[in-house]
Amino acid sequence: MSELVIPAELLPEDGRFGSGPAKVRPEALAALASSPLMGTSHRRPGVRGVVARIRERLAELYRMPDGYQVILGNGGATSFWDLACVSLIERRSSHASYGSFSRKFASAASRTPWLRPPLVTEAPFGQGCLPAVEDGIDVYAWAQNETSTGVAMPVGRPAGAADDALVLIDATSAAGGIDADLTQADALYFSPQKNLGSDGGLWLSFCSPAALERSARLTAGHDGRWVPDTLNLTLAAANAAKDQTLNTPALATLILLDEQLGWMLEHGGMGFVTARTADSSRRIYEWAQACPCARPFVADPALRSPVVVTVVFDGTVDAPLLCRTLRANGILDIEPYRALGTDQMRVGVFASVDPDDVSRLLGCIDWVLERIVD
Ligand SMILES: *Cc1c(COP(=O)(O)O)cnc(C)c1O
């Protein structure tokens, strides 16, 4: 069965539909290949100019409020969780956990020796929840887009939270594809290998004045906590103010990110990217609803992600065979997240993905289904 060869005229122009790392636009790769900056010092004006432009472009894309700063460092969103446990959570955090990524931050907090065990509110995969509000909570944390399940949650300060509680939003797969009002978060953080069309290894965060003040106090280490330099947000902020990172960043990641932000802004910024991801995702959700053997995995239409679309197949479809057949034809990475059932597919429709390629993907899926469903 894996011998099926999809007619070339049906295939998408670009077969990358992964949820991260995800499609990097060929134009950005070409710009990288001809960049004179690869192999030059990250402490010199060339690379620092790229970092400065990234910080300015992110601020423009998100209409960054006064007093907020764009801060960056090495290690990706996963490192930011550890950094938050050192530099942002004072005593106790409250997390919403509704998939693998939101769960991982709760787990990191639960293993931090100087913190009280976190409060964790859980929802089953495919559903969403927000963190519970309680006295004594100084950080509220959830993911704007839970990449493992395709659930998108709103960003807004929880009602009843203490005035000085911080809101930390994991926007790794949302940033550059779903809008957010930054005044509603104290740190909205992400890695650039999803909508932002770059490679991994970096974390970036919009940080509010309250987050920066909290970090300055906690990283002074008065409460005896261990503050390694790589997890010190205040040190990262001092470097970012000079358009640098604490230690050597991957220059290719920075150059690709800068290219992608330039492309987004040139085409209209947030309005452009959100219209594009809404268009792409709508095509798949409508297809799944019309298909007799498929349905959207996320039952509540209000929580369906515009950037990571999950679809469940019924018993007549061998979903692993479908994914394998598409892979053999150059359509990549639509297998479900590893913790989810195998009767699914997950399609990353980040800003780089052309909506017409999404329609071609669906045409290919129909073509294969006609041949594998008995
Ligand atoms: C991809 C992803 C992460 C992990 O990012 P890394 O760069 O691998 O650390 C964290 N959270 C969400 C929501 C993600 O999609």
C-alpha cells in the first residue's frame, strides 16, 4: 500500500506541514545563504544590528506597550520554564495543564526545591482550562496554543488574581500566528521555529515592568535560591538592552527570524498573519466536518487552534498508513503528537504555509483515502 504514488499535479508546492520545527520559507533560506554575517562576532555591529531589528520588529508586530522589553536568550521555551522557576516565581505558581507542553512547565515548577508545590488545573487532551485563582499565587501560567493537541486559549489576566501576580504565557506556537494583547501578560515567551519561520535554540519574551522588577528582586538571591547565569532573566535583560545574548547564539536562527519578521511586516503584520492562519485552518476544519470518516479533535469550535489543526479519523481509516503514504510522497510531519492516539493527524498551518498548499494537501488526503479506505 505504501507504493501509492500521488499524481504530481495534486501535490503541494511545499510539503512541510510540521508543528515545529516547521516550514522555513525558501526566500529566507536564500537570504541566509548569502548573508555576510554567518561566522562573524555576535558582539559586533553586524549581528547586534540583526538583534536590534528583531527586537524592534517584534515590538511593532505586537504593538508593544511602553515599558515592556523584548528579551532573548539561548535554550528555547523549555529553558524559559526553568528560567521562570529561578527568576519569576516567588513562592507558588498556578498552572493550567491541557496537553504536553502546558504540563511540562507545571512539572518544572513542581521540581524546583525553593518553590511550594504548584497548583495545577487539568483538562483532558482536546479540551482547555485556565489556571485556578487562589490566595498566595504569584504566577499564573498557561499556553496560548497547546501544540500537542491543537487547543488555543485566550490571553487575559485572571479575575481575582492578586495585583502583583504575574501572568506568563507560553506563546511558542502562537507568536506570529495568533494575536495577543501584551498588557494582559507579564511574559509572553516563545521559540522561533514555528510561526516565526526560523530554527530552534532561542527563547524570546516580551516582559512587562512588573516581570523585570520581580526578576531583579529574586535574582539578587536574598532568599537563598540558586541563580545560574543562564536562568537569570535580569542578566538576559541587561544583554538584550545591548542587543546581545549572554552567550553565543545560533546566528542562522537570528538571521532567519529577522527575515521572517520583515516578511510579515511587509505584508501587513499581525492582520496579515492572523488572516492567513485563519484561512488555512478553516479549510481543514471545514474539510474534516464534511468528511464522513473524520472530525476535528477539538470538540469546542471556540478552542480550535488556527495554527495547529488536529483531526481524528474513525475506524475505517488506517491513519498511520495515511501519514506514511503522504510522507513517501514528500508531505511531511502530519503524524499526531506522540502522546495522542494514533487515529489522528496534526497539521501545522503556521504563517509560512500557503493556504493554497493546504487545499492541495487536502486533495492529496482525499486521493489517498479513496484508495485505502475499504
Ligand atoms: C514547541 C513548543 C515548546 C518547546 O519549544 P523548545 O524550543 O523545543 O523548547 C514549548 N511550548 C510550546 C507551546 C511549544 O509549541
